[in-house]
Amino acid sequence: MAVGSGAALLHWGVVVALVELAACTPLLANPVGWLVALAGSYLGHHRLSFRGHGAPLLRSVMRFMTVSATGFLINTLSYALLLRFSAARYEVLLGLVLVGVAFATWWLSRHWVFLRSEEPP
């Protein structure tokens, strides 16, 4: 959970910095935050969260990218809806979305991305 939390915090920090310091809109800053957090998230899960997993590198990278890209699409759609229909501050809304996506990413990483074989654990 530490890796996912760190990646979510990094993503959030990049978005807030771009909004506050570069006058970027929250929705346009969001993909930049995701891209910055992406590599660290994979490496952290690969080396820490699921170390010793034994899954082939190329397969785990491809699966992680699939999970992350899907999570980002869900993140973006949820965030856009919340920004449009909620009066809450953008950074609070982003935090809520990132927490939900982080849990889903961890679960899928545990049960699919870094699975040693194609057989269920």
C-alpha cells in the first residue's frame, strides 16, 4: 500500500503544483500527474510490493500498463464529473478519485499483473 499511496501523492502533488504555479486547469494537469507517477508506481510494485513475484518482466509491464491506463481513464472520467457537478475543491476531489483508483490498481496488480503463472494463486 505504501507504493500506491506514494504514487497517488506524487500524482496529486504534480496536479496541484501545475494548477497553482502554472495556471493549468485541474483536468489538463491530471495526465501529467499520472505520467510522472506511472514509472515510480511500476518500479515500486515490481521491487517492493510484489518482490519475488517471478512474473515475466515484459508480461508484467504490459499488464501494469493496461491496468494503469484503464485506471487513468476511470480517474479522468470520474474527476471530470466531480469537477463539473461538485462544489468541493479540485484537490479534494482528485484525492478521493486517486484513493479509489489506487486500491483497484493494487488489487489487480496482486491478482493479475504480478501473478507468477496463469493459474490462480
